[in-house]
Amino acid sequence: MLSKESTEGFEQAELLQQQSQEALRQMKEEAEEAAEPEAAVFEEDVENTSRNLRAMIEPIALVFVGVVVGGMLIALYVPMLTASTSIGS
């Protein structure tokens, strides 16, 4: 059986744990509130950077697709034209 002193010690430890958890919870909330303006600035920076990156990549992608499609057309038409000129000769 536990003595009165050990029971009081457990109660004090539990109270201390609850107080420390509450203090940590408050610190977390304060840190989140303090970080909100910085988070908004970083979020805006990320949006601007992604918008600029997309604007740079779109023309490159368009040229790449054009080259691929043009290469496929050339690969299809060259054998047909070669065959038609050899048949016509």
C-alpha cells in the first residue's frame, strides 16, 4: 500500500505534468501566431516563383513538342517520298 507522502508526490507530479502540457500548448499557439506573417510572405514567394517558372517552361515545352511532332512527320514522309520517287523513275 502507498503511503500518504508517495500519493501526494504522485499527485504533485501529475499536476506538474498537466501544467507543463498547458504551458507547452500555450507556447505552441504563440509560436504559430508569430509565424503566420512569415508564412504568408513565404507562401507568396513560392506562388510568384512557381508562376515565373511556369512562364519560362511553357515556351520551351511548346518548342520541344513542335520538334517531336516535326521529327515524326519527317520520319513518316521521307520513306514515302523516297518510295514514290523510286517508283516514278
